[in-house]
Amino acid sequence: MSEAAHAPSLWAATAVPPPETGPLKGERDADCVVIGGGYTGLSTALHLAEVGSQAVVLEATEIGWGASGRNNGQVIPTLSRADPGDLVKRFGKAKGEAFAGVVRDSASLVFDLIRKHGIDCEAVQNGWIQPVHTPGRLGLAKRRVEQWAALGAPVELLDKPRLDRMLGSDYWHGGWTNRTGGHINPLGYARGLARAAITAGAAVHTRSPATRLERRGDAWRVETPHGAVTAPKIVIATGTYSDDLWPGLKQTVVPIRSYQMATTPISDNVRKSIVPGNQAVSDTHGDLYFFRWDAQGRLVSGGALLVQIADDARVKRRIAVRLQRLFPQLGEVKFDYVWNGYVGATQDKIPHLHELAPGVIGWLGCNGRGVAFATIMGRLLAEAVQGRPVADLPVPATPLEPIAGHGVVRHLARGMLLLYRWNDAKEWRAPA
């Protein structure tokens, strides 16, 4: 990972401090070892601790260091591409609808946990809006509203006049909204989950990378540089930042660099004219347009680059022009923070749950929906650790299938941005 990935983020500057943690030292036993201190790992540990199961979290660096602390902080109760009908077509009616039900409930769980545990993370649950960027894509919005409404989600179709008022821009052509969505300080949320897990009885060790995993009778032993944990169950929750600890795992997902940025604080009179309802917004572009406010009045947005040369300056120029086009009332756009991280993309744009071996389970592939989905996956993984058969989970388990030519695909993935931009420029109509 480049040094640019470690650029100071808005979230690091504004999040509450993390709980006190340190490296694992010596040998210990547990009911479950959770590898990875992001949303999935911390949610798993919290849900296990709340039912009296001893979980030990091993984080290679610091809490929320990876995608969990570097994303835009939008809490979105959908998948990025697959709709309920797509899941039913792929997995059958019962399992597909159950899978969609998990997605439907994912944002609500995030905010429920924040309220329950008093997590200080600038949480705003005022909904999520997906505007459509061409008239024909209104058919896509209608289809999504119909499918999610059939599952009981609080969704609503938005015509252009109403959307224009909600966003403070006449750029889009309508869209839809889900009232359970919202936005948070993502690093503050990760730190809050860690604090809640520790308070409930879990052990969280930072600067403790898992270096070796081996089967010992009916248990697994996980080694770190200064210690080891033995447990009958292992949850691998390393996401896009997976290494070679489990052979083939990191080859099932392609890391895509995403740039995030925050403007200087915007004056109140201008701020009141842009998304005055303070919702999270991300639209139908493949080269995604997304934005939300933070608690200090900064517009937090971002984008992608095809060529990562002089990337900081270039992405500033690109997104400044975009924001000025969407919201002329902003005037000159200046940024206080620019940082980046990785989104984990699967080939089918669907999250993959894997039962890797007896007692070992994990998932990959947030595809840009990690805040909500990773949190609820932690609850499901905790249920599996407690004895619920993986086959009975509402999210179907799939075989581990490394992407052929993964190294080449990873380097060529940026070129997909050209295809996304080409598709963005085309009209789209929902099938009859």
C-alpha cells in the first residue's frame, strides 16, 4: 500500500479516542479468535461477548485502520448492484429473500448499536438517497422501490421536483430513498464498537497480526509475534486487507482504491441549500457521485482516478469541478482533507460468505456497502460461532474460488473505470 493511503483523514482528526489496547502477549485460550479489528470483527466480538462467549480480537495495526476507518461513512441498506430480485434469481426464493432481509435490516442495526452503547460517532439517521443521473434510470429507481417495499423496507420514489428540493440541485432526474440509512464518523464508530466489545467482556489486541494458523486436535491455534490464542472457532474478518494467512482468500476480491475528501467548513446559509435534510447521498453513476455533511459543516465526497500519478492534486481538481457543477452555490471549492483506502470488489458484486474449514468462517466483498453490511455480518458470524449451522444462515455460503490471474486483474481493475464512465454516459431503461 502506498504512503498516500496513510494520509491524515478527516475521521482521524475528529473521531473520539480509541479504547486502550495493546499487543497480545503470551498464550491464552478462548471460545473464538476473531482476526481483524474492523466492523465485522468488532461486531462479532461484541455479539459473542453479550451472550457470555469469550472472544479475542487480533488486529494487525490499530482499530479501524483499514476500510472501516477510511470510508465515506454512509450507512446504506442495499447492496451496490444486486437487488432483491437478483438475489432470488441467484440463490432461490427462500434464501434470496432471506439474504435481502439481512441487507434491509443492516443500517437499522448500525444505529441501534450506536444508541444502545452510546457510541459517539456523529451518527445521523435521516435516510439515504439514491438519485438517478439519466431519465431512463428512473425505471431502475422504480424497480428498486417496488422490490424493497415488498420486503417491508421504508422506501419511497422521488420525482424530480421533490428531489431537486431535497438535494439543492437540479442535476438529477428523480430517485428514491430509504429512511433507515444515514451517515456516521466511520472511525469513531469502529472505536465505539471496540469499546462496547471490551466493556461486554471481549479482549481486543492491537498491533497483533496473525502470522500463523494451525489445526490442533479440535481447536485452532493462532500465532502473533508475541503470543498465541487457541480456540475451537475462528472468524477471519480481514476484508479487502486480507493477506496470505488463509491460502487463496485474498485472491477472491479485488481492492479498488477510493479517494475521500472533505471541504473546508461551508457557511450556514450555503449549507442550508444543499441536502438540507442531512441525508447520505450516492447516485447511479458507476464512477460514483457521493456526498454527505459532517458535524463541522464540511461536505465529504470523493471519487476515483484512472491513473494514480500526482493523485492528490488531480483528485482535488476533479471533485472540485464536479461539486461546483452539482452545486453552483458552493462557489470555489477548497479541501481540508484528502485520503484514500480500498474497496473490496467481487466479480459478481455480491458479498461472499465462506466456511473455510471446520470451525473457520469469514466473508469478503463489501463492494462499497461495508458499514452496514459488515456490522450485520458480525452478528450472523457470532451466531455461527455459537452453533448455528452455516447452511442455516440467511446469507448463503459459497465455495472459495480465487479469481483467475488475480495479480493481473488487480492491476487492470483501474481500467474498469473507463467502462463505468462509458456506461454512465448511456441511457438505461428497466426491462419490461
